[in-house]
Amino acid sequence: GKNKKIWAGLLKNGVAVLNSELEHEQDIQSLRQISVSAISNDFEGGVWLTTLEKGVFYVKNTEVFIQHGDSNLSQQISRVYNVNDSILIFTNTRGLFILSDKKVSTFYLRNNEEINDLFIRRNTVYLSG
């Protein structure tokens, strides 16, 4: 299929994940400088990787994307809240933000005040700092 991915284990360089056009898609940072000797999928969609140096690794969700282009994502993120598996609410020293449809929007701005906790109850967002 068009969305199939090819996982190639590499000697001393982790794994290369390629799309069906054989274009490089992603790196798994924790496997850098490690030799991946075997790769297997399980029935839940996870990927098992064996290595020569560090044993076995498991990648639960292979549909990971990297979000680029928004400076709020490059800041240290202190809290994250998942809403219905489609919206991610996160905080940093600039305030509270929403990631939805791969776009970041501002929900609440606070400069240089760290938000230490975040939860939602009955459609109300609670913050503490």
C-alpha cells in the first residue's frame, strides 16, 4: 500500500524508516550508534527491534510525526494533556497552546511564568503555577 513503511536495521546506526518511494522518513533517536539486527511487527501494530549491544526495543506507535515550524514547540514543554486522541494541549513558559490538525494555536498567553499543572474537568481548563 501507499502508506507502507520499510524499516531497515543498520550496523552502528540504528534504523532507517523509509516510505514506499524509498525516501527517508524518520529517525529513532534512542537507537543512534546501535546496531539493529532484526525487526518484527506484532498484531497491535508495534515494532520489535533486536540490537547487538542493548537487547530488545519496542516501538508502540509507528505513526509518529515531527511537528516543525512553530516556535512554541521548540520551547521546554512542562505539561501535556490529550483530548479525544485528536487534540493536544500543552504548556511552556509562554502560556497554554493547542495542537490540532498539525497546527498550533494560542489558548492563553503568560510570559515567563511556568505552568506546573494542567487538567480539564467539565469543559473547564485548570492551570497552576
